[in-house]
Amino acid sequence: MNLLPVIIDIFTYGILAYSIILLLCYIFIGIYSIGEVNNYLHKNSFTDYRILAASTQAPSISILAPAYNEGANIIENVRSLLSIHYNNLEVIIINDGSKDDSLEKLIKGYDLYKVGFFVNQQIPTKNVRGVYKSHNHIYRKLIVVDKDNGGKADALNVGVNIAKNDYIVCIDVDCILEQDALLKLTKPFLEHPHHRVIATGGVIRIANGCEIEGGRLINVNLPKQFLPRVQTLEYIRAFLLARMAWSRLNGLLLISGAFGAFDKEIVIKCGGYNHNTVGEDMELVVRMRRYMKELNLPYKVAFIPDPLCWTEAPETFKILGRQRNRWTRGTIETLRLHKVMFFNPRYGLLGMISYPYWFFFEFLAPIVEFVGMAGFLVLGILGLINWIFFVTLLGFIFSFGFLYSIFAILMEVLTYHQYKRQKDILNLMLTALLEPLIFHPFVVWSAIKGNIDLLRKKNSWGEMTRKGFTTKKS
């Protein structure tokens, strides 16, 4: 009996079934996100954030911003954080043993001096070299911590130990925040009296090509370069559709490390950030959810569709590859650390839907796609391809991906409409056509390399060189 046709059929129909299920998930996510976005916009139309901004009863916030070799943007970025209008706020910059002039620039730019400061080691961390405050009363909210290099997770844990406020907002120091970002981010903590909100997140947007003045975003432009532009489209899809749908289900497993707010008490009880993974942001959210579920405590992880934070995206394939490699390793490490939840009814929706989705369609998707392409090449060499069927299927997949991106662009236009020029919208649509041909194959290959590096026990973060923001000139 010739088993080759049977093996080929199993392979072909297996890939087809997987693809159909994945496409159905995308359709559900897209449709389900509409209700959550509309509900948020309706509720938000009645909110006066000026009252919350000036209130002494507003949640007290400590912003934690780890910095490693961020000298290119450090002064501008800290100025952005200090310009946020919020009453109960402290800004903690953690210099994680930078090898550049980051600390020197901060000391000079903000007139800092070293102070005696007791660090309560609730979470074990690397050595703290010193704590700095400013002579200038204008910068009274600013605290700069200098420590031995230990990675982002360790730096954040130092910030948690030093923070005096009830909630911590963890942010990448290279980000630019909207002026009302904290007000909108903390609002969910006040809205759910019967459920403890343990974390909230908001939309991250790409700042490449935008104009920054005095640490503030003053002009939104669509990036001119292809890589940042395609990441702009990718972020719109991920944040405005996927995370809104998961938030509505209360099944969200990830709050972006670039900008998220957390209940400090729960963070400490869970042991802080795990420095044994490069995906510390996702791992902490999953661990916090496990903690609440195992104690049978009602809770929620919230997400809001407001564009709150603008970050610099990689502009080269080299840096982008390192980023996506690291994201892949972080995802796998998190899934492995919390594998007890996999189809475990004890964890409810978290164990029966959220975890399996991430396992099958975030972790396995690049592997399935790569294996499918390799199998296609082998079958092509053997002359076993049904070309009519293949071209039809390829056209369908390509069309679906393009229409899904167009739907995401439409949602952006109908909601926050950050890119107001018709030319920008057309460029985004053109980018959606080019994405599957250039960007997506590279991302899949980077994910495969991430899997390989994880098997080789490579756990480095990877150098992320920053170009710096476009600053408006007087």
C-alpha cells in the first residue's frame, strides 16, 4: 500500500482545517470588538476628566520607566512624563546600569543630587547604587534610581520596591504619552465596584515620523518608511480589534510592557516581574490572573481603545527581527510556566479559551505556516501540487488578510481618526497589500528563529538601537 497519498492528504487537509479555524477566530474577534469599542465611546462621552485630574481622591500613581542606553531620547522622554497633568503622581526612572551617558544627561538636565533613601526589598533585586532627586521644585515628582544592570524585569521590580503609591504604571522610557493618558488608564480602577481591576492597558501607536516638542506629541504623521508604517497597521489591528475583543470576554492575557497600569498590592503578592523570561509583561498578567482565580477572588483585566502612548518602532529588519524573536521566546516561556491552565476548567475562560488560543494561534501559527511552506516546496518539487486549488486558496487567504486590515483601518477612521489626511489612509491600504509579501514572511521567520533560540537556551534581550524622535524646530 502506498502511504504517500494518504500522508499528503492528511498534511493538506490538516493545514486547511487549521487555517479555517484561525480565520473564523479572526472574524469573531473583529465583530466582537465592535460592541466593546462602541460601549466605551458611549460611556466616555459623559466623562469629565478635568474633575479626576484635579481630585485628591484620584488613584495614586507611580510611573516606572526602566532605561538602558536611552541617551538619545532620555531628556525629551522624561520631560514628557513630567508634563502629564495628574495630581497624585510620582515618576520613577530606573537607570539599569546604562553604558552610555543616560545618567549623566539626567543629572545635568534635571539638576539631580543623590539622597539617602531606604529601599524596602519586598521583591529581591540587583544592587541599587543610588537614588536621585532634583534641587528644582518643578521636578519634585521625579525620582531617578541608578542600579546594577539586571534587565528590564529587575529594573521594574526596583521601581515597585521604591514606589509609594497604590498603583504602578509601567512604561518604556522611549514612549510619549498623551496628556490625559493616566486619567483614562486609571478610570477602569474606579468603575468596577464588584470586581477588583488588577491591570489596565491602552492602545499603543507608532511615533516614527511624528513631531515632538517639549516632550509632547504635537503633530501625528504616518511613517514614511515601510517598516514603521506596516507596524502602524499591525498595531491598529492588534489593539483596536484583538485586545478589545479579549477585554470584553475578560480573557486578556497581555498588557503591553510599553504602557500598562497594575494594582501594586497584587503585583507584590505575586512576587513582581519574573526576570527569568524575556516576556515579563505577559507573564506577570497571566500570573496575576492565576493568583486571583486560585483564590476565587472576582477580578478584571481591562483594556481601553484610546490611543494613549506613542512609541518608536524598529526601522530596520535587523532590529525588528530581534524584537519579534524576543516576543516569540517570551510567549513560549509564559505558556510553559503556566501550562497547568491548559484546558483546565478550574481556570474557567482563562484555561478553556484564552490559554488554548494563545497556544494554538499565537505560538503554533508561525510553526504551522513555516511547515506548510516547506511542505509546499517539497510537493512542488515532486510535481504533486493541484495548482488550481492552490491559487484559489492563496487568493482567498490574501483577500481575507487584506479585507481584515481594511476593516481595522475603517475602525480607526470611525473612532479616533489619528491619520486625518486621505493620502495617509490610502498609504495604509497600500501597505495592507504589501504586508503579506514582505513583512509577514519576515515576522514568521523571526518567530521560527525565536523557537530555535529558545531550544538553544538563548535568553538575551537583544540590542534595540533607537534613532530618536523627530523634534519640531522653532
